[in-house]
Amino acid sequence: MWAPRHESVRFHLFHARANVAPKSKAMSNDRVEDQTIEMNRNEFGYFRTVVNKVHADSRYVYQLGSPGSGAKELPDPTPRFQPEGVHGSSQLVDLGNFSWRDDDWKAPLLERSVFYELHIGTYTRAGTLDALVERLPRLADLGVTNVYRVLLYGGLCYSRIGRYLRLLHSMMRF
């Protein structure tokens, strides 16, 4: 987690009770096995921690601010899964436990690829991945072979996305 303006960030890990639907918001009274772990900050403002023995479907948020002053809970800006939507908690995903069914898939040749960059919130009225899936045949009819989606995270505006992409580009040069 990159939070250069913060001196401390905590990783709040929890497991939703069995009676909470997988895609519903886990309120504080629905959370079990709560752990709040102080993350280590490096000189560049990146925070990290290692957590052992977690449930594959555990949820988490980052806490910014001091615990006594009402720390703000924020989702992971680049999660693999957010069952509660972009403003809710993030959920761990065990990729080793996923049943892959695409053994015969072959990537298209790069020289024959046509890339299309889109922001789901502006490309579809609903602003969801499901709404995008319905429109993929239209892109294919245009000759598009690869779709690059702009970040879904609700807190980023276009100026921040540009800074974020520049940061990623500068990090890739090292």
C-alpha cells in the first residue's frame, strides 16, 4: 500500500460470519476473527506486512489514521475481488484453488492484436463488468482483440489515474 502522507497504516483482516451472503457488505457485527496488523513503512511511503494462516475468503481493508482518532477504513485500490463493490471490503482469492478451464487457450499474436482502452463507468450505463460483457461482441465486430480496462477504483479521478500510470511506468524502469 502506498500512502506517503501517512506515518502508519494498519491491515484489518476479518472473516465474515457464515450467515453473511458472499456478495453482501460485512458490517462490523458480522465480522469474526478480526485482526488488525500494523504495517511496516519504507522510506518511500510504501507499507507492507506478511500475514500467515488466513482463510482464502477472508476480507480486508486498510486503516489510515490513528486508532484513537477514528481511523478511516479503505478498500484495496487494486484488489482481485471486491464482493461489496468498489467502496466495500476487499476479499482474498486463492488462485491455487481455482479450477482453470482454459488449457487450450492461445494468446493472439501481438502483431495481429487490436487494443481498445476503456473505462467501464463511461463505456456502459451501469458501470459494471457484467454490462461490459454484454457489449463485447460489438467491440469484436469492430475488430478489437484485446480490451484494456482503466482502473475501476471509485476514488480515482482521471488526473490521479495519469499520475498512477506515470508512477507505474517509472517503477518499471528500475
